[in-house]
Amino acid sequence: MSDASVSVENKMRAWPGSTSGLQPYTGTWDTPQVVHLLKRTTFGASVADINYFKGLSMSASVDALLTPTAVPVTQPLNNYGADATGVAPYQTWIGQGLLYQDKNLNASRVASMQCWWIGQMLGSGRSIHEKMTLFWHNHFAVDATAHYSDTPAQLWYNQYLTIRANALGNFQAMVKAITLDPAMLIFLNGNTNVSTSPNENYGRELQELYTEGKGVNSLYTQDDVHNAARVLTGHTVDVNYNYSFLPGNHDFGDKAFSAYYSNHIVTGYAGAAGAGEVDDMLGMLLGTQECAKFICRELYNFFVYYVDDDTVETNIITPLANVFRQSGYDITTVLSTLFKSQHFYDMVYAGACIIKSPLDFLIGLCREYAVAMPDVSNPAGQYSAWNMILQQSISQQQEILAIPVVAGWYAYYESPAYHELWINSVTYPGRNYYTDLLMSTGDMMNGTPLVIDPIAFAKSLPNPSDPVQLVSDSLNVLISPPVSASSQELLMRTILLSNLTNNAYWTQAWLAYIANPSDMTNYSTVFNRLQAFYKYLMDLPEYQLS
Amino acid sequence: MQRRDFIKIAAPLATVFPALLCGLNVKAYSALPFMGGWTGEGAADNDHVLVLIQLFGGNDGLNTVIPIDKYGAYQNLRSNIAIPQSSILTLGPNDKSGLHPAMTGLRALYNNDQLAVIQGVTYPSPDESHFRATDIYLTGSDSTQYLNTGWVGRFLGQTYTNFPNGYPNATMPDPLAIQIGSVLSPTFMSTGGFTAMAVPEDVDFYSLINGITGPEPNTPMGTELTYLRTVARQTNKYATVVEAASAKVTQQYSGYPANNDLATQLKTVARLVAGGLKTKVYMVNMSGFDTHGAQVQGGDTTSGNHAVLLGQVSDAIAAFMKDLKFLGVDKRVLGMTFSEFGRRIVSNGSLGTDHGAGQPVFVFGDAANTGILGNTPDMPATLDVEAVVPLQYDFRSVYSTILRDWFCVPASDVDTMLLNNYQYLPFIKGTACNNTIDDLNNIGDSVIINYPNPFSDSTNITYTTQGGHTLVQVFDVAGHLITVLVDQVYIGTGTYSVTFNTTYLASGIYYARFQNGSVQQVKTMLKVTQ
């Protein structure tokens, strides 16, 4: 690299990290690549999962991660106490009362739903499914906490299931399902969009936020917004909060769209046939190259990096959008292409550049350390554990089902800082505070502890009796940026070995603990040092990157 | 839209913020006003500073502070590593011990009335594991007690109540404690979290030595890491004051030894103290004292690894003291060296020594009460290889004395901080806190004796108390506490006897330890089979 090119790159705020495109990756498949794939596509990378995927090929690993998982077998439970509709504690409130007038009870149920959703992410296994559900939740951003009085909690549960069912499927089917989703119809006023006075809210966001975006080549017009609203008139919810189409409220005239949509005309229909205009319009929206690019940019931002310069646009976004369209908007196909690409694995070393979102940080650390959670036989404990994580995610500014604006969490769209917006002078020490807490006394709610066991984690590593390997194996799991040999030596020497020069002292201490783990001296010797070691790692700025 | 609040979080000091301190090149120099003797209510009301120097690995005390009065026995039990008598650096004319020949710097401090030596520092039933013994010293626990706070953390946490909530503030704008290096010592852990901040050891060359901090490459990762480190730095509430303090000092004593890591660390401490930080405790450290082999060079026991280590410690401390005087803050600083244990009395066959117990502790500074506290250990001609230097002074007595007589903490608070009541020792001048310090010069050598000695089934132990709390303990040669014969309060002076029944004990050497006020004495007793 010439000096000139260095200086040019130094002036750029961020370098894309890879000039490779989507050609299939054929390089090494080892721990760093597996960890990279897992941290990006799931929440954290546990030792067991790393070992599992190292046993598969890269391609088989991606296929396995993209395989949809089963619909949750549990439903959100009453973790809030008194319920005027008669739901007993730790019985489900799904299907029990619409609660139009009981705002407080509805708020309690939304909070229960939020806890339950945290539980789904914790239990998401070796699959991208929950992370994609979260991605689409951000894409179709909603705030249930602003709608206690008009949207029953069950509708948010239904919306979660709708997003989940489509998360890895066909994008057009998902947009349609969301367009007709009762919670969304209420949230963006589709339920009051009638031919005599169209409400443009959903028609606008459908194009601006859900399909076309606001890129320089997204040239839909205000007339298009208006016509989209006309297409959607009559789609509403009934008194039981079920979706319904009322032909009498539908504008059955033809809707002529702009040149951006190739002057497409959605032919209007009277009667029940009017409902079918939605399909015509969605086909038109997704027919643009810009729509596919817009979604691919969002996916790139979420899974790779937020910088979208000309190189990324040419090498990744455009070809990926072509793949997306050619597949008929199959989400799994586009993800598979991205996660099997040379570009994605070029980012293993250069690109530990995603600042973990609060949920990635919290759910990830619970999964990476295999933090003990109460099981289904102890629902009160389960909900307490989930609630602790929920409360932390709220103070870290990522509250599920309470996205502050319809464009999504700021970190995913607010240029130029993007992911950096998760980190500020309050949230950064907050993250350190919480990892310190979990690594020491632990968090606690209603008698349920949430605590990291550093010895259990060390035990899960291949050879914890060797301090050199213990340090490097721990870093492989916990810290994505490379750590130099001298820094590894320093960590080992000053923390694990209390500055002793002979590594055998750690080996002796570890083996003494394994031989007699109930001996308090044996235990405290390894516990104190592992606790300090992992605390230190999690306090490093590097820990915030994946 | 729901309104969302940021929760208020007390930022943990625990976090090490790499790249904390910039290279400094500033002009102004400001000397600090000096406060002399103090009669305040505790550590927050005076400007006294403690510097802890931890020697990792277990320092061989018997080759550091070398017996002169029992030289023959010493030479006999460790003939392959014994320092020649002619090489020992003598101290006062009546002193029973001298220093290793490499420690000329410390001898100069002694001759300058700036060095106290405390002999036989350990605790009942000492642990010979580096790790456990380190934890015991840093937390201040008993050998069977497991604490999750450090003794300094408890001291600072109780002195600066509610820390870290509400700190920094006008009264305490600076870090309570500073660890030189990258990783905080467990000794700084309080119930509210760490009370210390880590500062790189050489503030002039921070980029060379700042722990794990690696470069920030020109990649997306480097971009984000730079951002995170910037926020981390901004979040550290103390970065600015530490930098400012460091920047105030533009000239320091020029005689610090080269290639001496401890000296580099202490130079940074001197700079921060002189720069005006109100920080109470600094910790520095040095490795390599685990001298199982090649402690000395064969054929010349005055050279070798241990000699190099002791020379570095001594040179570093001597330069530090000169610097403190140069900077005008010498009256404010008291230093102390300690290790996790001393080493065995009998040397091994590898020109080294194995893990032991009792060690000499050095306390230095203008406030140090010059002298050697305690005796050289008894060294019978035949001694088990497992024999350790027996307990004379509990290490927590050293801590309690520093808290009461250097930081001027009321005695009742000292008990709370150390979780027990410990003997106070006369190694700090009474002027530091205007306390009355016991004079141990006229105690006599035989406040505890036993007869018969040797004995078979029992022996009578006679001791003379000055009144007050009086303790007679018996230890075996490995330091295990065998029994407590006397643990009571006497009204007034008196001489008493107690019978030590030994029918259940193996033959061999036992130590009877007497403690009364600041006084202690150890009597060696020999049980023989009939």
C-alpha cells in the first residue's frame, strides 16, 4: 500500500474493511470465523455452540442457522398479580379479555409480553430466528407502551408471532401480513383510513420505512403516498380487534402511481374484491430495484457494518439486491448469500466493528457465560430473571416493544453515528456497572439471582489448567478484536498468577480445585482470580464490539 | 411517545481506561503547602499518603534482614546461601541484625532516621500457597476467613462514606487510591466497589505501558474502538485531575536508577503526590521473589537473583525518598514493603529457599520510627526443613498501626476497618498523629521464660505483664497455632505462671509467644522424649 493511499484512507471516517464482494467464501473455517458468524447472527457465541459449528462446514453452519425454529410452546403468563379478568398468577392471559378500558392491566400484560420476549431471545438456540425477528421488529417499529389504552396486549403478541412466522420467509408476504396486522392498523391509523377521508400515515411509512426507503434513488411522490392510502382504505379492525375489510369504506377508484413506479395503475374494485388491491400495490412497491436495495442496506447495516459507501454499494448492495429480487424476495436466500460471502468473512479481523446493541450485549453475555436461569417449572423465577434483563435493556435504551420512533432505534438509521449511539457517558459506565455486578454479587429480583459463574465458564474451555490457553480461549469467546500476545501475557501474569513468574502455580491451583472443589481455599483461589479476570475483560472497550 | 429516563449510575472506578494519560510537557510548577503533625479525626482530615510496595513471590527475609547475633546458627542452617558476615550492612551499634549488602539505599535511610524494620510479620497458621497467602495479606483475613473486601478498601470506604456515590466532590476531588499498572489489586475492593483507579506506570510514555491497550488499526474495528475508548476516557471522572496533577510537576530528582521498574513506578507516585492529588494510598509492585532456585550465585552468595532484586528495591526506595524531599512532600509520605510470606529458615539444595511464613516488613519515611522491632528468630542447630520464621507481629498489627498512627484514624474505627482489634506497634513517630507511642526500649529480654527447657511432659511458662490485655500463644515450627494459654486482661503489673501440658504433642521445637500492649516476645521451647 502506498503512502498516498494510506493518507487517503486515514481521512475517511470509516474504511469498509473489505473490498471483496459476494463470491462464496472458501477460506479457513475455525474458531474466529465461527465466533464471527455466531455473534452476528445470534446473541453471543457460547463455547458449546462454537464447538458445534466448528464440526460443520461453513456452508452447513449457515444453513443450520437459517433454518426456522418451532413456534414457541409457551405463552406470556400473568407475572403481575391481580387480574380483573380472572387470570390466575402464572397462567397465560392470552385469549383472556380485551381490556379496552383497563389501561393498567393492559400495561401489566405488555410488560409480561416484554419479559416473555426476552425469554424467547435467551432460548433462541443455534438459530438466527429470534435475531431476525428482532431485526424485523426494528424495521416495523412500534411502541406498545404508548398504546396501553387502545391496543390490547394480545395484539402485540399476535404481531410478534406474525413477524416471527415471516422472518425467514417471503418479504412480500411479511409486508402484507404486517399491513393487515391489527396492532399495526391501530398503531399507524389504518383502522380509520376510509375513502371519505383517507389517512396517509400508513401509506407513507409503508414506502418510506418499510419498502422504498429514503435513499437518493427512492423517488416516490406525495401523490404515491396518497394513492397508497387510497388502496388501503377499508382495511380495519372490528370490535373484537380482529382484522376486517369493510368494502363500504374502500375507495374503489383506480390509483395511478408515479413514474418511479413506472406509472403503474392499481385498478380499483368495489366490494370484497377491493381487498385484493393490496397485493397489486405490494407487487408494484417490491418491483423497484430500490426496494430490494433498501432492505439489503438495512441487513448490511445490522449484520455487517453501518458504512455504506460506493464500494459497498457496488460490491454488496447492488448484487445482493439482485439476488433478493431474483429469489422473489426470499429472505433466507439473501441472508445465505451474505453469510457465505468472502466479504462477510473478511470482516473477521478487520471488522469487529458492530457495537453490541443493549440486547445483543445482555442476551449475549447470558448465553456466552451460560448464566443459570430458572426453568419452566419455576415461572416466577423465570419472569424475574427475564425482567432483570428487560430492565437493564430499558436503561441501556433498547426497550423491546417500545421503540421510540417509527423509523426504529436511532442506532440503526441515524447517520453518521449509527451504532455508536448506543454508547454514551451514561450507558457506557452502565454496561460496565452491570457486568461488574453480574460478575460479583449478581443482580437479584424477588429472590431470583442473576449471576455469572466464572469457574463454570472456565471449566467449559478446552484446557483451563494451562493459564496461557485459558487466557487465549477466553478471549476467543469474549473479545472479538485481536489481543496481542504481550497483552495476553500481561493479563495472565497480573491477574491469574498474581504476578508470579511460574505458570505452574496456576495449574496447581486449578488442579487442586478440580480435585477438591469444596475446599474453601481451593475454591477462593481460582474463583477470585477468574472473577477479576473476566470482570477486567468485560470492562474493556473491546468487549462492546462484535 | 413515552418519556424515557437515563438511570443514574455510579460509574465504577474499577474500569481501567487505557490511554488515560497523555505525554506531558508543561511548564508551571507549584509546590504544595505542607501540613505537619495533625490531630484531626481521621484520614480525610490530613494530607498523609501511604505507598504500598508489594513484592510478589515471597521474599526471603532471613537474607534480607540478616541475623548478626545468631550468625553462626544462621550460617549453619543455610550454608549454601548464607551472606558472609563481613558483607552484612550493619545498622545501629546495638542492632542484632543487618541488611543484605545490596541494600545500601535502605541503610542510608536507616542512618537518616527514616526506616523501621518489623521482624517476624505473619499470622497464626500461615498458608504457604502464593495465591491464598496473597489474598490473606490483601484482604486482611485470618487464615480460615474468606473476605471479599480488601483492608485498604474497607479503610477508604469507611473514611469516604457512600463512595462512589457523590464522588468526586469538593472535599475529595481525586481518586481515593491509585494503583500503578493496569490491573487493580483486590486490596482496594470495598463494599461499594473498587476504591482505586489504575494509572499507567510511566505517564510520560503512556502508549508503551498501558496494559492491554493495543493499537487502533485503520479498519472499521479500529474506528469503533477509538470511539469506545474516547467515551471510556471521558467517562472516567478522575482522568482530568490525574493528568493535571502530573502536568504540574516538570522537574523531578534526576537520580532514579535506570532499568528499574519499581523506580519508574515510584517516580510516577512522587509526581502525582507532588502534583497535589489528595489520594491517600498508592500501590506499586515488583515480581520475582519466588527464589526456589539460584537465589544466590554459587561461590558468591552476595550476588545472584535475590541480590539484584533487593538492590532494585533499595535503590528505588532511596531515589523515591530523595525525590519526595526534592519535591517538598517528603513529610507527607509513608511507605511499606510486604510480600505474601517469608521463606523457610533452612535453605534447599538448589541455592534457594522454599515457601515460609514470617517476614521482615520495611516502613520508610520521615515518620518512620527508626529501629528494628522484634528479635532475630531463634535458630536451633538442628531444625526441621519445614520450619518457618515464627510469628512475632501479626501483619494486621502493621495495618492497624498505620491506620491509627499515620492516618490518625480513631482506634474504634480501626477495629471496624480491620474487623478485629490488633496490637499497635511503635514503628511510627508519635508526631504524625500526635499519638502517644509505647517505648519498647527498656522491656528486657525475658518477659517470657519457661522451665524446664528442654522438657518432656510439661513446662512452666512465666511471663511479666504491664497490665491490660495479655496473650500467650504456642506455635509449632510450621507456624500452626497449637494453643492459647493466656488471653485475659490484667489490672496492673505482675508476673504470672501457666503450665503448658505437652503430653499429646510430638517432640520438637515449639514457640511461646507473649503479647501485651505493644510488647511481644517469642521464647523457643524444646520438647524431648524421655
